[in-house]
Amino acid sequence: MSGAREVVEKAVFAIEPLIAEMLDYGYTNNDVSLGRLMLGEKELQVQLVVTSNPDEFLISDEED
């Protein structure tokens, strides 16, 4: 997956504008494509999603 780290690094610069747009327009969630990766012949799209809807929250081992 060459380029995966480069694609994910875009999230650092995308997160604050994504949240600002969400708050400015009253969106429940907002998302942006960070880029595409190739896994063999399969194309993947890496996305950054921000949501304020608890029903859409992902369960994470990182959270308490």
C-alpha cells in the first residue's frame, strides 16, 4: 500500500476545516476523501468522517 502514510497525513490539515464547515452549516456529520490507494488491483478510498450523531459512532478500543 504505497502512499498510505502520505494519504493519511492529509487528515492533519483537513480536520479543522471539516469541523468548522460542519458547525457553520449545522451539519450532523461531514466527510472528505483523503485520497485513493491501490491494494493489488483493488482501489481503496481513504475517508475522514466527523459525526455528532452517537448512533454513527464507531466502537473503539482506544476510548474509555
